[in-house]
Amino acid sequence: MLESLFILFCLFSSGFCIESNNITASLVIKDPDTIVSSGNIYRLGFFSPANTTNRYLGIWNYVSAMSIIWVANRDNPLKDSSGIVTISEDGDIVLINGKKEIFWSSNATSSPMNTSARLLDNGNLVLQDISSGRTIWESFGHPTDAFMPKLKLNDNPRTGERVLLTSWRSPQDPDFGSFTAGLQALNIPQIFIWNGSRPHWRSGPWNGQILTGVTDMYAVYLDGYSVTKQDDGTVSFMRDYYGYEPKNKEEWDKGNWSGGCVRKTLLQCDRNNNSTDKNKADVFWKITNVKVPDFMDVSTGIEAVECEGSLIDVRQFPIGGLVLHVRVAYSELDNQKDIRVIVIVPVTIGLVIVFIGIFFTWRWMAKRKGTKRKGRILTYEVGKDSSGVVLRDDIDEPSLDELPLFSFQMLETATFQFDGKLASGKDIAVKRLSTASGQGLQEFMNEVVLISKLQHRNLVSLLGCCVEKGEKMLIYEYMTNRSLDLFLFDRSEEFLDWTKRFNIIEGIGRGLLYLHRDSRLKIVHRDLKPSNVLLDENWNPKISDFGMARIFGGNQDQANTVRVVGTYGYMAPEYALGGKFSEKSDVFSFGVLMLEIAWKLWNEDNAAALVDQRISSPSFLEEILRCIHIGLLCVQEFPFNRPNISTVVSMLCREIIDLPLPEQPAFPQNWTRSHVSSSSSQSHTNTRGSSNNVSITMIEGR
């Protein structure tokens, strides 16, 4: 919806959020102030649609802030930002301007004098009697265009009470539009959408479990709703009934079906007594997947639907719907049976021949393709007797998603000792694992499996691999500006101004957000550090080196390992000491990337001393200190105190304004003592390392 275009302007303006979810006679909302529901789910305040300065009172989602779910003064906007929401002397919620003119009121019929309004976590604004707690008025009784959980669409012919949804006039104008939706209290309730007073769409009757005209609706309640939205509304008008023909075929062929149909053959009760067919009983033609007509009645005794009058509203779906039996003369179905036999037998034989041909063609193509690929499918074995990655000639099906396979000789020649360009002119970089290394196999396969399935502007792209003559190589896109650590710690390199630094921080955050939340696989990197962040020619960061990464299941939040790998200084304490890792481990590493040593100066309220004098421009100081603050939140000792990466990105983008105070980070004594103990233990064991530039740290018990 285009409503999201103005949210960035109107929801993230410099408004003040009142620390309450109530409105009373003494506690009012003044534009641009807002109140938030107790669970921080919905916000009530003022907004302006795109391309207009009109001000409206509305409710929107607090977290995503991408849609307006309710508007109070939709047909009477304020012309300036002097709006005030308060409780009137009569106990109603009122919206007034600076001149005390009323632009909207709840108009509760029996409001007591002592009332207050409260915004609930389901998005409902309620007016309550303070003394009794009784609800006097609610916004769910006067909805706009959003169907929310626990919102009821009512139609009571006896009382005249009716709750409808009404569309906006346009994406920029929340005034009443021409479309409405609600229940129609016929013999059986149905959901209708009207264009003005003319029905535009109907759901079909409710049978106790589903709306029969919504073919893909499940017979369960989804997310609190008893009605779901139809994804594919394609239907076809029922024509050419058995036993019927158009009354006016010429008009029918033109699409004018108002004349209807007539029977081809009279029913038994209408035939002449002298007819030879008088004693032949009528039969019923069964029609499935039918949306029954609008005008009908139900006989509960025989569980049948009886239709009278025009059947022009009948629809037939590919699936779902009801079963309809139409009474026709016996001769109509007898003739159809003969025709069906004549048609079905040849068609069946033809289909069998076609399927047999397709099957043998597929077998022939599979064998031919398998012959060409033989010896080129990358497989691996990790086990007791495994010596590395191998090429096998007896593989028919690949166990991995295939990548382009380069030969060793071609890479060596085309790239001038593995650094340069391919014959096509494409710049590449080659990660080459030493042939003498007994380690790195699992990391190599992990990187091939993971990075070949990931695509994001802040992740490095894998172009192919080479497995030949004991060599294991990965071919990546070439990064012009190399790795981030060179620019952070090597003063001989080009200096990065704050704009580039902040873009790099934000890009790393978005890359982690993709790994943790947005990719098909939930992935924890486990080795995030400056040397594993590469920079392209436009200084866009790209996370690399997925040798240590782990895939998590859909509902898995944490995992344990007996083989701790990574780089000290960037490893979360619960991972380094206990082998427990989660997405919060990556958040910890991300925090270290934003700051290395910050806690002491932060505690002394002297965080500005952390800033490099070359980038400490007054215009950037607030943003720099905010990054330090976020970094300290990321490196807190306990995982449950750290924000997740989506929250971190929201903090960086200022979608979350107020930041909590950080707890003490995980750098001090406990970490140092454990590190010393671990190092001491390792001094008595065989030296372990990695000659393939993958950082590996082994933690052993004392």
C-alpha cells in the first residue's frame, strides 16, 4: 500500500511519546505527541498522508510502522498541527484544535462524567468508566478499512446496528471511499463487498466451518480470524448445463445471459400422457465445486440447499464449493454417457502414449546428461577414513547445488598464479587451501554449501570452486578495497571518513539481519571480525569466510558444540567458555566491530574521548556516540541482555530513538582468567593451527 510512503515522515518526526497508554481530562495528547499501548505494539497520534499537510488522528503499528489501521477524523481533517485529544466534560473522547473547535468526538450515548481512554495491545481504542471499568465506546465498533483480530463485523436487522469496513478515497486521502465490506444477514450470513449500493463480491454462505464461496479457505480459525482472504479469485460462469440450452443463443454467445436457459426435454411430470417416455423417471445431474446462488434456503432435516428464482449467480470453482443436483430428463444423461465413452476412451489411450513417450525421452536425456557430467560432480565425505574432498566417477545425482567447476590449470594460467582475471575479463579472487593442511576440509565444504545458497548485497559472492590434484580452491568476486582491518589498524592505508564508516557499520548489520532472519536458511556466522569484512570499489561491506558458520533449524535459537572455533576478542563469552552459540554471538562480534575498548570511558561519562580526532566533527559527534552506545549494548556479558540484529539495525536507522543503558561488557576478569587457563592447557598439547588462513581455537578441559 502507498500508505507506507508517508510513514517515514509522519511517524518518525520529532514527536514526544507519552509514557502512558491512557488519555484523561488532565493527560492529553498534543500534536505531534503520541501514546503507545502497554505492550509497545500500537501507537495513537497524528499523521499527514503524502502530498498533503492535513492532520489526522490515527492508530498504527508501533514496530513496523507501515500501515494505518484506524482514522478518527477521516472526513474532517485539521488544517494545522494544533490538534489536541482529550476527554470532554461530557466524558467523550474529543479532537479539538487550538481554537477549541471540535473536529471529532466519540459521541458515546451514555458517557458518565468520570471516564478515561486507553489504547489496547490489539489496536483497539476504548473509552471506559473509571469507577466500574465498563467499556462505553471502542474504535473496533467504528472501524476504518482494516480487519483486525477480535474485531467483529455485525449486521442486526432488528436493532439496525451494523459494523462495516470502508475503503479510503485514495492512498493519500483517508476520507470515506466507495467500497464497503461487511456481513449481510440473509438466511445464512455471508460477507459482501459493495461498490456504493451495488454488490461487488460475496463470499458464499457460512456452513459452520468455512465460507463456501472462498475455495482455498481452511476449516480452522487463522490468527484469530474466522474469515480469510482469497488468494486466487478466478471463477467461471456455469454454462452448457446438461439438459438445458440458451433461450436466445445469439444473445448468449454475445455474453448476454439475462434470458437464461430452457429445458431441452420436458420432465416426467410435464410430458404428454400418451408419450412412450411417460414412465421413464427423471434423473439428477451432479455438479461439484459450486458456489450456490444468493437466494436460497436450507432444510436442516435433509441437509440440503433449496434454490428458487434466478440462478444467474451460480459459480463453479476448480476446487471447493458445494455439490448441486439438477433434475433433468433421463434421456439427457443417457446420451451423455454414450458420448463420454466415445470421447474418454480415445483420449485416455492418447494420454497413455504421450506419457510413455515423455518418460523414455526423460530417461534418454538424463543418461546423456549424466555421461557429460560424470567426474564433474562435487561430493565430499567426512568420516573416519576421509582424506579430503574427492571427485568420483560413479555419481549420478549431485549431493550439493552445483557450482561452476574450474580446472586447476585453467585457473593458474588465466589468473597469473591465482590473482587476476578470468579469460572472460571478470575480476576474481581465489581462496586457496594448502595441500599440506589436514584441517580446513569441513570449513571448505561448509563455505561451498552455505554461500552458494545466499544472495545479498552485503555478502560476498561465490563464483565457483576447484577441486583437483589435492587442491581445494574457492573463486570469489574481487574486492577492490580489500578487507576492513587494513583501514582500521594500518595507518598507512587511506583514512575512512565517518560517512564511509557509518555506511560500513550499517551494511554489516543488514548482512547479519539477512543471515539471521531474511534468508531461506537461518545462519550464525561465528567468526565475524574486520578481516572477514571485504570492501568493494564503492566501499560497500561484504561479509566473507563462512567456514565456521552454522545453519539453525526454523525454531532453533541456540546450539552447543564441543569444537569451539573463532578468534578471541570477537567471540561471545558463552561461546568461548561453554560452546553455546546463537545469533546473539554474531551480535556480540558486531558490537566489537563498532568498538574495541569503550567501557571505562563510557562509565566515566567521557565517551567522546573514544572518537578519532580526524572524524570528530561536531556534526557527526551525536551519531558517533550513538554507535558507541549501540556497540556497548551488543557486547553485554549475558546473551539475553543483547539486542537481536533486527533491533540493532532499527537503532542504527533511528527507527528506535531511545536506547537503554548498557550493562557491563564481557571483557573483564572472568574472560581473561578463562583465556589464561585455556592457553595454559594448550601449551601441554600438540600444536594445532590452520594453514589455510581459517582461525581455529581449541578449548580443552583442565
